[in-house]
Amino acid sequence: MRWSVLSLMSIIGLWATVPFANADSQDYGVLIISRERLEVNTSCEIGLYLQDQLVGRLFQETSTSFNLAPGKTSIRLRLLPGQVSGCAPGMDVPPSMVIEIKAGEVSKYRIAMGPNGMYLKRAALEY
């Protein structure tokens, strides 16, 4: 009997020291990037680079999301060599975009094509 009371008291003591997550204060923001529309007229896969690191590949009609720390994030889009012919990227490095991520905010962008190549365009969340 003494051991069960002692073990119960120690479990309650350990439970009191566990830090609880506060749902009101998020220390990250959500970034959603989609290729859902047919604005990019290529069937090649698009590489998504965050801070010059390849973090994702987007095919037609797909999207991806990231939980990122608040602050400025550099994003670059580039065609990736794949199974479709003609998808090899050129020698030039496409320009990067800088996006401000705010804690607790959900931001959605879609890939669009312009005269200077691909870029990210702000999009509505549409939940």
C-alpha cells in the first residue's frame, strides 16, 4: 500500500513539472505554396528553395506547406530536370523573393509566370 501511494505521489509530482504548450502563442507561421492553377505553362516539376536549400518539388495541381520561424525567408523557384524532356534548367540562377513570415499567420502563394520567369503571387486562403 505504501508503494502505490508513493508511486502515485511521484507521478503527480512529475506531472506538475511538465511544461504545457500555450495554444495562444505560436512561434511559427504557415506558408502554403500551390501550383493548382494552370498559370505556369510547363509540365516540368518546379523546385522550391528556401534559404537556397531545395525543400520541395511541385508538380501540376499540387501544393505544399511549411511551418516556418517568424522573420524574412528567401524563396527561389527553379525548373528541375525530370523525366519530361526539355526540363533542364539553364545556367542562370533565377532571382529569389523575400517573404515576411509572421507568427500565427497563414500565408498562401501560388506560382505564376511572368516575362522574367516564375514568381510567387499572393492568393486567398479560400477555406
